[in-house]
Amino acid sequence: MTALDLSSPVAVVGTGTMGQGIAQVALVAGHPVRLYDAVPGRAQEAAAAIGARLDRLVTKDRLGAADRDAARARLTPADSLTELADCALVVEAVLERLDVKQQLFCELEEIVAEDCLLATNTSSLSVTAIGSALRNPGRFLGLHFFNPAPLLPLVEVVSGFATDVTSATRAYETARTWGKTPVACADTPGFIVNRIARPFYAEALAVYEAQAADPATIDAVLRESGGFRMGAFELTDLIGQDVNESVTHSVWQSFFQDVRFTPSLAQRRLVESGRLGRKSGHGWYDYAEGAERPEPHTAEKAQPPAYVVAEGNLGPAAELLTLIREAGIQVREEDEDHGTRLVLPSGGQLVLADGQTSVEFRDVVYFDLALDYRKATRIALSASQDSAPQTLAEATGLFQALGKDVSVIGDAPGMIVARTVARIVDLAHDAVAKGVATEEDIDTAMRLGVNYPLGPFEWSRRLGRGWAYDLLDDLHLRDPSGRYAPSLALYRHAYATDKREGTP
């Protein structure tokens, strides 16, 4: 099944930000586009706004003047749904209410041809439930664009329970011809991105609620150690706290209040206070003119140790040994199976975050996971009241000698980056096992949809087969609520035999 011919008209119903963006994508790709909105005059206003954006593209040399004029000629505001009768695809971007969407598509079904594709841009409702009201749900599917639609490449092509394979394939290929990167997924709460991204926000909020670190420090660690484009608090301020919480709540409810997706009380209180982020002028951060941005906690300068003893395999942190040597600090390696740890001259231990707490062991300081220890500019350390001050000072000086800022946080098992990545990896494996999407599509979706530095499966391969499982298993022992219980899919991945090497 091929993509829609460019001569085929495409309709967009709903002319808000997303509707206008989707219409612009189809228009620039070469389709005649019809705009419809139930509010009189809105379609004409949207057409004018799209025309103005096309003008700006010409000014920026991203669109030729002749192409702009041709696109404008193909754009038509519609006064009624009946004017969409000859369209080959109708994309809906109206209010996120099931009854509203069902009624709209039932009306469209009486107007358009039998082979017209009907698509919803919903981000939170069940595609299957919307399509259930139709006589022919086989031609109904989800086309979930990301905002701003003209700029972000990802489109989730969502097949409902009754969606025909031919319909999904045609929509997929059409999105590709529009210059987008489509990924195929089943109709599951949150689809791919909004399902697998929940831990990025949830774990940052959990660390904050445990008073282990403040938002500015957590954000800095996620960016400067984890390699994420933005921290969780600044990103939710950009998205809108009400919008982000609404998606979280929707996914949680849709999964029958699964504890893995439980919303945050701290975020609820923020929304109740009216601090919705950038759009309200205040969220986790103050956006008033002249307001100072809080600085992350950064440790004072400390003396580096003269040497460290590396015991066992440092796993994902193995690169540290090279960096330590390059900094002129002696590394003594002992082939002992003590896990991932460095022993400092004071006798204290420096251990990669593993889901355990500093208070469980005498004189231990944990350090967080980094995407790339060489490129990371900040490292978080976690210490308890039982961690010796000298051990913390030596650990701080060690990372400072490697050119890193150091943020000392409270005794948070799994710390910040490590627990976040482990949970993302777990949800990704679980999604594949349940037929939501392929590994390749999940990696693509998370890189393009939310700008993750690596897809979950690429990250999982870098970290090692059992790393995420072991960390979450440790966390689950300390918080047996089920929030951190590793999925069966991750267990199977961790303990499956590697057929190439014959070892688990």
C-alpha cells in the first residue's frame, strides 16, 4: 500500500496550535488542505496564521516564494464538514474528550468516501475507544504529531484494536512522504513516548519529594551528567505543569492506577497553586523579568586523593580509571569480585549507584551514572549521616580533579540519573514484550520525540545486560510498593543466555 497521492485533499478538523501545525505539514508536502473548525471564523483565522508562517519560512530562506504562493492556493477554510467530502485523509485535533471526538467521526463517516482515512491526533485517549463508535473502524487510527508539528519529525502511527493493517500502512507511508519519521505502535496508554518517558519526570520529583536535592541541582545533574537536553523541572515548566500532570494522570488511570505511573503530590500542589510554568510566569522556577535562576548545589574545592584502589569490575563506570590516570592520580587495580567500587586512601568506598543506600554500609559514598564520564561536566555524589566526612571530601576532590563540578545530594538510593535510566530501560523492555512497538521504533521515538541522548535499548546495551535489572531489584527491596519492581521482560533480558558467548 502506497502513500496518498499528493493530489489527494487532506482535511484538518480543529484549528488550534496542533491543528494548524499538522495542516502546515500536509500543505508544504504538496497536498490541497481543507481547514474546519466548529467555531465560526476560526478556520479563516487559522488559514491566515498559516500563511503568515509560510511568509516567515520564505524570509528565512527555508521555502521558495513560488512554493509559498502555491501552498497558499491549496489552502481552503471550510464552513461545514460537508466540504470535506472528497478528502482522502481527515486528521482531527479537537478537544480531548471522548464523546466529542466520537461524535465528530460519526458525522464524518456519513460525509467522506469509504476509502477515506480517519485519524485522531489524541495524546491521551484510547484510539480503539474513539473508533468504536464508527461503522467501519478499520480505516480509523491515530496520527500523533508532536508540538510544534512543522519542526518535530516524529509521528506515532497508532493502530487501534480494529484498525486494518492497510490503513495503518498507508498512513505510515503518507507521514514519511511528508518528511516525518513515523513509528508504528499499538493502542496503549501513552503510546510510546508518553508511556516510556514517565520515569524521567517521576524520578526527579521523587528525589525532590524525599528532600535529597532541589530542582536546580536535579536538573543540572540530568543535563550535565545524564546528557539530557533539559532537566525534568525546567522541561515540565516549558510543557506546562498542568499539561504534564494531566498526561501522567491519564496514563496512570488508563493502567488501572499502576503504581509505576503514580502522579506526584508535589506537582499536584504546584498546579493547585496556579504555578503552571513559563505560561503563568512561575512554575518550579520564577520567570518574572529580572528573576534570578537558582544555581545548582556545587561543592567547594577539595583536595584530591593521591591514589585510588579499583576493586572488581567498574562496569558502566570503567572509563573513570583512564580519566583518573590522565589526571595524575595513581590507580591500583585489584582483581577482587567486590562489585563496582573504588577504595579511597581513608579506607572509605566510592561506589556507582546501585539502588542501595549509604546508610546500609559503613563509610560509603555513591556516585551517579553518567552518559559519558569523559564529556560529563557534573557528577552527583550521595552521602548519608554515616558517611565519613573524609571519604566525602576525597570523593569530591577526585571528581573535581577530573574537571567535574560536584553536587552532593542526600542519601537517595539509585540517585538521579541511574534510577531514571533504569526505569526507562525497564518500561521499554516491557513495552516490546507486550507488543507495543519494536526496539528500533522505541529508540527512534524517544530520541526524536523527547530528545533523549540515546534510545532505551541502545542505552541498555551500553550499560550491560543485567545493570538495570540489578539496580531496580535493589530499589524494590527498599521500596516494596511495586514502583521499582523490574518487569518480567527485563528479568528475562538480564538472565537470558547470550548465544554468542554461551554465558548469562
